[in-house]
Amino acid sequence: MPLDQTIRSYIEKNLTLDLPPRIFENQLDIIFTDIIDLLARSPNDAPPTSAFLAYQISFLFMRSSNQARQARYAYYVTELLRRNYNERGVINVFLAAPRAQSLAVLVNIYNFHHALLMNGLRSGDGATTLDAFDALRMLQIIVGAAIGPWHAHVQLSGAISEYHHARADISGGGAQIEIGRFNRGGRSIDLQVATWNLQGSSASTDHKWHTSIFQLARRNHVIVLQEAGTPPASCRHLEEMHIIDQFGGEHEVNHYIWAMGTSRKPRNYQVFVLDVQRLRVNLAIIVADAAPLTIQSVMVVADGVPRDANAFTSRPVLGLRLRLNGMVNDVVVANLHAISGGGPNAPRILREISWHTDVPYVLLGDFNRDPRQPDAQQANRGNWVSPPDIAQVVLANGNTHPSVAPVTMLDYAICNGTAGPTNLGTVSGMGQSDHLAVSYIFNFHQ
């Protein structure tokens, strides 16, 4: 399922920052037509290509400072889709293409349309020109025309604030798009997760694993590490995994077993390390064998696509899909180390996680920006989640950076789909790093 390079090049060349809204509509119409043609002739390439379109729109046009412009973009996207989703040629392509690929393209388009709407509605212009249900209505038009009665194929759950969550499901035999998140209720199950920036380029990395990381691992089910460097010699390599991201790109994840404890009380841990070809910013996730869960799969969510095969990937996200004992569905634990200088990639990578994770998730890491309200000393901090309802920030119970006399909170969690509000994370001084660790207890419905 490779990303179509011709369409990619056109997107990168013609969707540019601060594009006038009418020019944006014209260019998007051309790209939309190309993706529909791709769905007809090479259906496996259409989902990653439409995902890349959504990423570029997110990357270029979704800013907290341009909500009025997003309102105008959202208006023109609605008009473009209203026109195209009623065209017989477009309908026939969605009707003839494999159902899984058709639904994936529709969901990718819905995702960026809905996000533009939710941000645009926060502006004065948006309140008079947009309707919060426009993205859903456009989806209903094409589903009804190409698949069947929309109410039989589009399942709605929760309030409009939950409609950022969309997924395609063909597992039950009937093609269906699920919008919103169904609240199962019932008993909740705990998951204990800690995050720590290891500052792993230092010479004492092995010592940190056997002291500080082992302490964290004994107290939590899952540990996410940033700047993980290389695993210690006590980790035994099990396999090299090749994980495909949302754009069809391949990432190397190495799986290790880490044997600790004593002969009488052995403690084994599964370790997954994402190799980004720069050891300092490698990511790792550690899972205790004794944890009440099963590892279902490994996932990588990319922050864009490298310019060429020899280029470094940007800061991707490493995640594990887990099934907690007693749960019907899975959850995802994901690990992010945002770019320094204010974590400018954090909002867009969160949107990517939301768009390409079909189950409840928690995202932890070093976000390189303080999410609390700005004050006189730190005017640049603040809640950066956009659209605001896409996920919830869960603060730590204190500052996390630097480790000595900390003054900012850079390490914390983002969650979506938990059973209820999550308590503040507990900051602990692990030493041997310029960041403090933070531990959380998340609750999920069965």
C-alpha cells in the first residue's frame, strides 16, 4: 500500500501555507479527483495517499491562531464534497472499489473536514457559515449513494464532541463507519503507566536501566522512555520487526526480553525500541510480563514522510496495542518525544494518533511544552490540543524539567476514551537525567 508519489508531489507543491481559500478549494478539487482516480485503478494506494492529504492539511492549515481561516477552508471543503459526492462518476468509483479501501478513504477525508469545522466554529465567522454536522452530512451523502442507507452503515455514538473519532469496520460482514465513541459502562480496569525522558546519550545508560528504570518497571505495568539510546547488554534480542505506518512507510522496531530480579524471584520484561537512526531520540516501551495484559501488536504513527529513502524520519510515535485482562476491546499506549523549542509537532501528531487509532488510547512522553495556563513568567505555555475535544491533557502533580529545581512541566499524558477523569500523574525523582519521571493510573471500561 505505497503512497502515490505523483499525488504526493502535487500536494507538497500546491498546498502551501496561507493559501487563499478559493485557491485552496481549486487545488483540493484537483487532488480529490486524483485520489478518486487512484481508488479506481490502484485501490490499495488510495488510503495512505488520502491519509497524507489529511496530514498535509493538518500540518499546514490547523493553527490555534488561524481559526477564521480554517472556517473558510471548512466551508469550501463542504461545498467541494457536496458537489463531488453527488456526481455519478465519483459514486460509481466508491461503489466498485473494494469496500475496505473505499471506507478508509472516506474516513480520511471526514477526519480533516471535521477537524477544520471544529476549529473554524471557534471563530466569529464560523458561527455564521458552518454547521458542526457538515462533515457527517457529507459522509451520509456518499455512503447513502454508494453503499446503502446511511443509517444502516454509519453508527453514531455519543455527543458531537466525540465525533472526531471515526473508524471503518468491515469485520462483521456489513460495511460500517463508526462515528463517536461507545461508552460500555460497567466495571473499570486500571492500567499503570510511567513516562521518563532517559537522556540516553549519556555514558551511564546501562546503569540507569538497572537502577532507575527497574524501579519504575516494578511499580508500573508499562513504561515509555524517550531518549532511550540502546538497550543494556542484559536485554536479549528476540526479533527485528518491520512496522508499517499510516502512509505505508516502514519502521524498524526491535523486540527484546529483559531479565531482571533474582533466580528465586525473576522479573522479565518485554522491551520494544523504535530505531529512528539517531540513538539520542530512540523511543522504547517496556511491559512487565507479570502485568495483567496481553500485547496484541506494535504500531508506529509517523509525523510525515521522509523526502527520500536516505533521509531521517521525523519524530514518530511508538505504540503498543494491549488487551487488559477482563476487557472486551484493546487500548493503545503510545510514546512521543516532541521536537524541542516548544514541541511544534505535538498538535499535528496528536491528530494523527486520533485519526489512525481505532480504540481508546493514552499518549505519554516529553512534549517539550507546558500545557498549563500562561503566566507572567511563561507566556508561551497553554493547552495546545486542537481541536480541543480530540483528547484530554492529564497534568503531572508538579514540574518535571529540569530535574533539579524544576520550573516547567514538559512530561505528562494525553488520553481519549478512558472510563473517567484521570488523576494527576505522580512526579518522581529518578536522578541521572534532566527530566523527572511521571506515573499514572488510567481506568478503562471493560
